[in-house]
Amino acid sequence: MSSYLLPTYKRQPISFVKGQGSYLYTADATPYLDALTGIAVCGLGHCHPRVTAAIADQAATLVHTSNLFGIDWQERAGEKLCQVAGMDKVFFANSGAEANEAALKMARLFASNRGQTQAKVIVMEKSFHGRTLLTVSATANPMARAGFFTLDDDFIRVPFGDIEAISQAIADNDNVCAVMLEPIQGESGVNTAANGFDFLTQVRKVCDDHDLLMILDEVQTGNGRTGRYFAYQYSSIKPDILTTAKGLGNGFPVGACMTSAKANDIFSYGSHGSTYGGTPLACRVVSEVIDVIDDENMMSNTLSNSAALIEQITSELGSQGVTVRGKGMMLGVVMPQDRGIAFDSLVDKARDNHHLIINVAGGNAIRLLPPLNMSADETAQIGERLIHLIQSALY
């Protein structure tokens, strides 16, 4: 069938017409257990009743006015989000890429204000920060960058988790203004630093020592995904700039760029803006999502189900060289690369043979991003279906 859509995605041969909780349904009502949730977006599951009600009520009341006026729901959502994030101020955008674009523009302005003429931001190898021209330049993925004349001179790339490489990059360049990283790298296979969240503490100290901005991209790790509201909260530090999106709206498009301390006053009137950023509808959703996460104790549920799922997988497959990395409901099931596994086929086999929605990231890691509010039985079902999938691939 011909399509009027630009071919920017290699789409799977399936379409869903309904979602409910942890399941997606095709037109013939076949259920598929969703362990991907729109790539870490629907953290509360599909069509959570409270979020659905908030959308319907607000859509019938007021959808958009623009940021030329005060927006009550934006003020409420901003207060709630900053409180759970431990930050001071927020700019609402429409996506994670836009939130990161705002953060990088802020870093450039910070550099300009102190007389740096060619601002450079240190970013990590294997990072992913978005697909705008500036954020794709910060991104390491060569497929995302190819052919776009990326702004590579504005970034210095170092190995993820290597604090000595960061320190050396600062020593070698007078124009470094910020360090930007994901607490856990999602798109490249759910990578964690060798020393875990202690790496964030090390980065914070280096940034303080050299008066640099510390920017954390929690587009994927935020909003309860790792078992804390934000992954950086596993450490004792606080970033200067914190970005998020994905689970922030549970499927409704919204992003946020938050600031603290020396980043609070970088932007002023006219520095940045967005026609659609922070609409009454978007911010009503954000407010409801935050309340649901708290009211339904989702982070506790995330940690208990995560522990059960890791134990289930490793007890059955650990002897076969399968390991699990990540935190909370952001897990990478890492497959051995010496067994001749056709990794590209695993997504299709999981979908067609086990009615399980997953994806493969970083070459050999099955990425699991299921709902935070899954039941214990649904968690066990993901484990069981995944184990059968991997066993069939290994033998």
C-alpha cells in the first residue's frame, strides 16, 4: 500500500487501535504485552483513567492561549515538577529534543555572558540527545548524524564514565562551558557508568571546580522510570540544568527544561520561547501525571517489580551469559555476542511468536521499558515470554 508519509521510520508490519494498561490491541482484539510503552513514554500504562479524564475535561475547557498570557495550569505544573525534581525554575517545551535544545542554548548564553567566544560542551560517547541540528550534534549515533553537517566543533566527546577524560578535555580547552550527560544511556543499550551514580558526583565536583554548567538529560530516565523521580536522585548532587520529556505526559507531547542555582537567571525576556510550549492542556496533563505517580506509589512498585524481573531473567539465563543492566523499569537484557544470534530478528520474533513488544538497542541489548504500574503477574509474564524468546535464540 502506498503512503503519503515520509519514510523516516522502518515501521513494523503491525498497527494497534487500542491500548489499556500494559497491553496494546490490534483491530481483531489480539492483545500484546507492551514492554516498550512508546519508548518509555506511557509510564502509567496506556489510557490511564485519571489522565484520560484530565485530557477530556481540559480539552472541553481551554486548550491554548499562548505564552503571551498567564497560564494557571502552567504555574501549577511548574511548581509540582520543580518540587519533585528538586529544581527551581522550568521552561515547558513540546519534546525531549526541544528541552535539550533549550539547555544547550542556555549553555551557549552562559558562555557568552562570561566572555567565551566559542562555547564548547563536553558530551559522552554513545549519547543520544535528540534530532534537532544542535541536539543531533551532541548525539553520538552516526546514523542520526549522517549527512546533516553537524555542529561538531561545538562539542567535545569523551567516554561515558571517564572522569579523567572530562578533566583532560577541560584542561585542553579554554572554551568549555558545560558537561552534558544521561545518568543512564538509553538509546545505546541502557549503559550505566562503571562506578554507577558516583560518576554524577565526580562530574558535579569537576563542574564546580571549573565553574561549568552540569546538564543532565533525563528525558528517558525521569518521571519515576528508574525508581526515583529522577535518576540523579540516587546521588547527593543537583544539576544546574535538568531536562525531561517522555513519561512527563504519559503520551501527551510535552518536555521540560529545569534550572537551579547559577542557571536560574541565564534566560531573560526574549531569550527563548515556544508557541505551543506549556499550553493549559499539556500542563494539566503534567500535573495529573505527577499526582498519579505519587498517589499510586508507582516508584515503589517499579523497584519491587524490577527486582523480581531481574531475578527471574538471571536465574533462568545467567548461566548462558545473559546479564541485566539498568535501574527500575529501564533495563537492558544483554545477550552474548559469540552465539550467532540474529539480534535484528528478536523484535519480530517477540512480537509474532510471544505477543511481546520490545526493542533492541546498542546492538545486543533487549531494552525493556514497561509501565511503572504493572502488576506482579504482568511482570512475570514479561519475564516468561522474554526467557522463551532468548532460549529459542540461544539454542
